Amino acid sequence: MKKAKTRQKPSKAATRPATRAYLKKPGKTPQFPQASAGSSEKEADFQNPCTEMTSMEEQLEKSVTASVTENISKVRREGNVALDKSLSKSLSEKFQQGNDKLMGKIDDLAKCVVEIEEDLNNKIKWVDKNCNKKPVAMSKSTEAAMEGMDNLLTEMAKEIKRLKKEQESTGRELAKMKYKCMDLKARSSRQNLRIVGVKEGKESGQNFQEFAANLLKQVLKQPEAPRIDMVHRVQRKAQASSNAPPRQIILKFYDISTLEGIMKKIPYGVNLMFGEDKLRFFRDFPAEVMEKRDKFTNTRRLLKEVKGVRYGIVYPAKLRITYNSVERAFTDPEEAFKYAQSITQKAY
């Protein structure tokens, strides 16, 4: 008789890799043979091996994940604790160093305060000691001399006040006298005319009065020569050079009306010609008046460029400006210049 062949069961180690590889494939589910109708009793006792293995793997994964999470948390806690310790240590060291420096400075300030207090106390003691001494009694002669000095100083103070009052009144009177002298000088020369630009020597060989009268007749184109009372050239300074300009000619007319008529015929700001000489004509005012009038020169130059403005200087030194039928008079050159600037800005 032939021996019946016995079927050997494969080991668990041999079947496990194949099962795992099969289960890892996506979309694959294990297929098991269907049991026959007679095997219903065994189905209750049969368990699927793949289901059992899957549950084991899930448990293993959960345990590994929990272990890793716990280890990471532990490492983090230990790192935070170490970092907190190092920071607190460094901060405490720096705070201690700053506190030590601050305490040292406070000690130095306390020493300075003590020294100052001691110095003040010493000075207070010295003042109390020296100021509380009784004054030395003066002799009768010394007291008499001191009293005499006090009386003398009182009299001198009164005398100084009286002299100051006299000086002020004298100054006011002197100013009045100066103005009167200037006015008399101006009135005595109000019939005079100054001519600038006539070369010296042209009047030689002629009567100076006739020469000046003919000069005015020729330059101003008058039918008759004006009557002249006196004429002369101004005195030259001793230190004048040879290249100095010719001296001015001063004419004095018989009456003021002749001078006014001549001044009306002289155009303002225009040089008249006498042969090759350029002549200019001015009224003969005192030096004090001319100095005051010269301060309005810049204002007059500014107003000369503005149309519709009338201006002129009234004796002794008052600038009168008429613009848009409004007339204003100025004795202060700065105020007049500001007003002229405002007119110029409006015009342009």
C-alpha cells in the first residue's frame, strides 16, 4: 500500500511577509473561500487573521506616537527650564552690578553733602563771631569829622541837581539860538543862486557881474539880462589839489522875484550847457539846511520814476508828496522813503 502523503503546514514566519505585503496594496481586501452549508458551526469559531493584525498595528502605532510625543514634551520642558535658569542668572548678575555702582555713587554724594554742610556751618560760625562784635567807640573828633562830611555831601548833591537843571535850560536856549542863527543866515541868502560847472578863468578881463548876467541870459534864453547885486566865487580850501573841480559862483539878485522867475525856467534834473561846460543851478541854503535836504535824495530818486507823483522840498527841510490827490509832508527821511516804496509798488 502506498503511504499517504502528509501535507506540511508552512511556518508563521514564512506566511507573515506575504500577508503584510498583500494588505499594504491599496484597494485590496483579502478574499477567503466561502464555507459550505455544512460548516455553519465552524464559522462562529473562525476569526479573520488580517483583522487581528491590523488592530495590533494600530495599537503599536498609537503607543509609539504617545512615546515620541511624551519625549518631545519632556525635552521642551527641560530646555525651557535651563533657558529660564540662565536668563535669571544673567539678569540677577547685571542687576547686582548696577545696584553696586548706584550705591557707590550715592555714597560719594553723601560724602559731598557732608563736606558742604560742614563748610557752611564753619562759615556761619565765623559770621556770628565777627558780626556780633561790638563796634569800637569813635572819638569826638572823628564823629565831628564824619558829621561834617555828611553835610558836605548833602550840599554837593543839591548843587549837582541845580547845575543839571541849569545845563538843561542852557542846552534848550542854545538849540533855539542855533536855529535862529541858521534862519537868519538862510533869510539873508534867500536871494542867492549857486552856479556849478563854470570853469575858472572864463570871467577874466570882464566885469564879473556883467559876465554872470550874460551867462544867465544866454543859458536861459531870456530877452534881457537880470539885475545882479553881487557875485563871487566860493573860497577854495587850502589843501585842494590842482585837479579839483571849479569853484562855485554865488549870485545875489536885487529882489526875490527875479530869483523865483529864474528857478521856474530851470528844468529839474537837466544839465544846461554854456559852451562846453555843463551847468547846474541851486538855491544858496546854509550848510545845516543842505545837510537835512540831502537826506531826502534817495526818496526823490525813487519818486522820479513814478508817474502821477508830485513832490518837492519846502524850506527848511520838509518833503511834500502828492499822489492820487492826497498830499503828505515828511520831516523824517526814513518815513518818506517807506512811503515812496509803497507808492512804487502800487504803481507797478
